[in-house]
Amino acid sequence: MKNYLISEAIGDIAGPMAYAYYKKMPDALVYQALKKLPEWIVDVNERFDEIVNSNIEAEI
């Protein structure tokens, strides 16, 4: 059980790091992840992406 938790934590960290580095995730992966989440979390995620993307565009 202990090794499983360590592996899960590594995955929890590696996913966002890969996204930050590559700036794109495969659409199929995004779709599979989003369909497992409650609608309110998907809404929060979409609003967050809009704010972050508008700030990035403003800096360019």
C-alpha cells in the first residue's frame, strides 16, 4: 500500500509538470479526465483556463 501511495503522488506531480512543459495535452486524455469530474469542477477549470490564458495574452 505504501508504494502505491508514493507512485500515486509521483503521478500527481508529474502530470502538471508535463502540462506546464509541453503546453498541450492530447485531446483524448483531456476528454477522458473531464468526463470523470463533477460538472462544477469542470466549470471552475474552464473559468481558470480563461483567466490564465487572458493573462498570458496580455503579457505578450
